[in-house]
Amino acid sequence: MNLFKQGQNSLFVEEESYNWATPRTKTNRMLVYLSILFVMAGMLFGTLGL
């Protein structure tokens, strides 16, 4: 009597490829760099008390 079937697990079946991440463009990269720059500047001014 075979209680546990040796087969493919239904949780890990990957039949479709999902492309949720959009390709990075130059403007998206610049926006990320600018936001990191503003966060670092805010931390710097916050620690210096200016």
C-alpha cells in the first residue's frame, strides 16, 4: 500500500515564468541614487544638528 506518492510536489511546480520586475532604465536608477543621497544627507544633518 503506497500512502506517500513519489512525485512532483504541487507547491513547487513552476510552469509559468513571472516577470514582475520591470527592466531598470536610466531614470529609475537615477531616482534610486537621488533618494539614497537625500537619505544620507538627512542622516548627516541629523547627527551634526544643523
